[in-house]
Amino acid sequence: MSETVLDVKDLKCPLPVLRANRSLRTMAPGDRLRVLATDRAAVADFQAYCRETGHALLAWSEEAGVFNFVIRRRATDPAPKEDGP
């Protein structure tokens, strides 16, 4: 497993989550993404994002106005949804 650092400081909602999503799509299952953000809304945004996508929000903290999120990429991609009749 590897860890990638994504610096999205000074970006406002929804850009931190969108950039994290783009990074996670290129990563292997189980890899970790460390996101550095300054937008206070990122706390709720990343919690909701991980809950909805199945990625694991392993930890988050704040120090001197910088939020540090550690996200583990989900093990597998969800199966595509089939359209109904």
C-alpha cells in the first residue's frame, strides 16, 4: 500500500472533494490518500463523501487551520447499476 498527499489548501467547497475523488480513482484498492485542506466545510464534506462512496475516512485532524484527512481507497469498485425495463 502506498500513500499519496493531495494539497488542496485555499480551495473552497466542492473542489477539495472533487480533487480527492479524481486522485482516488487512479489509486489501487487499499492505498491511502492524505488530503490537506483549509476549508472548514471539508470536514462534513469528506465524512459524507466517504459514507456515500465506500472509501474509509481513517482519521482527520486540524492544526493551525489546516485539516488533515486520511482516506483509504475502497477495496473494489461498485458494480454498475443496471437500468430497469
